[in-house]
Amino acid sequence: MLEAISQIVRQAGQIILSAHDIQNSVSEKQGIGNFVTTYDVKVQNFLQEKLLALAPDAHFVGEEEDTHADVLTGLAFIVDPIDCTANFVRGMKHSAVSVGVAQDGVLQMGVVYNPYRDELFSGKKGCGATRNGRPIHVSDRPLSEGVFCFGTAPYDRSLREHTFRIASRLMERMQDLRRFGSAALDLCDIACGRVDLGFECILQPWDYAAGALIVAEAGGIVTQLDGSPITLNRPCSIVSGNPLTHKTFIDEKLFV
């Protein structure tokens, strides 16, 4: 199934690459700066049709449906058709198709594809993670030698002060930071060792389901900010990294 999903996700990426007149396809959803385009809907409809053809009895949870129903029971596809629509609208070419697969609430597979770089990240529980078919692994750098990425939870401005308090603490302890906009690709950058730690104070499951599995299969750790397990049926905070950076983040309570 992982190979079949990967092929479907690559095809969905071609819809993104073929997009034109994007500015005239934009509408706003609830929350400041929360956009949806006709391409988000088009990609999601394509994924829903193709993925459910693989497993007709599976549940499909997509961002544009805005529902978390049935994720914890049976087989479920957890899908973000265009992760970081804001980047897509602005032509920044740093967005991704993300498909996570869970069985009874446990992540089993994940595929994240950046069509602009033709990079496909995938992982299967117990089988490792790859980028374009080659094995990947998280870095072994400690916090003091690392770079972190983070999301600013732009749709919930009540978390802004907390977000930048954590970022400020990490800047004092780490070498530098990055802010890319796509949570799915942030997780993949951690999985392949480009970045050593990442966090965001709140994310939806479709933002992190696939990436979290890929990080775990690449030898990393993904939890909520306080170290508790992530959830798939509701939004939660996220911190991910290699074992060294994640342990320091939790042990020294850098999330407070």
C-alpha cells in the first residue's frame, strides 16, 4: 500500500505544479490568514477518490472537510492536500501533499511530497523512512550545535507570546533558527537531519500525522510540548527532534 499511496501523492503533486491564476482562486477560512484555494479542494477530492479506491472501508479525514471523526477506529487516511497554502498562494514553492495512515489510532504509514523539489518522504511503521527511496535518519547533534525550526500558530494569536518565549530560549541555546511555513516539511527536514529540533504550540492532525511517522521511523521523537503523546483526533502541540535535542527540550522544560 505504501508504494501505491506514494504514486497517488506524486500525481496529486502534479496538480499543484499545474496551478495557474492562483490569486483568483483564494478564499478565507476561519482564523487570521487561513486560506483555501480551489486547488486545495481539487487535490483533496483527487486524493479521496484514489485513496479510498485502495481501501474502500477506510475513513478519510482531510483538512478541507474540517473533521476528526473516526480517526481512532479502523483504517484512516489523514490528509492535508496542500500543507502551507499561504506559501502556495504567494508562489514560494515550499508546500507539500501529506498523507498519514492510521490503524485504530496508531500511525502506520506516512507520505509527504514537495513537488517543487521532487522530494518524496515516506515511512512505514517498523520499516524505517526514506527520501526518494533512500534511507534517512535524524541528526546526532546536541542542542548546542543544532538549528531549530518552528511554527507561529498564526490562527491562534493567543499563543504568540508563548511561541516566541520558547523560540527566544532556544535561540540562547542553539546556533540558529528557521521558519519555513510547512509543518509537514519541517518534520521531514528533521527526519533527514537538515534540522535538529522543531516545535509549534498547536497544529491539526493532518499537519503532522504523516511527518510524525516519518520522524519516528528515522530515529527521532515526536511528542507534545510537555512530552505527552500526540493525538490524532484533535489538535495538539508538537515538539520533534533527534533523541538528544528532544530530551534536553523536555528535561530542561524549555516549553514552559
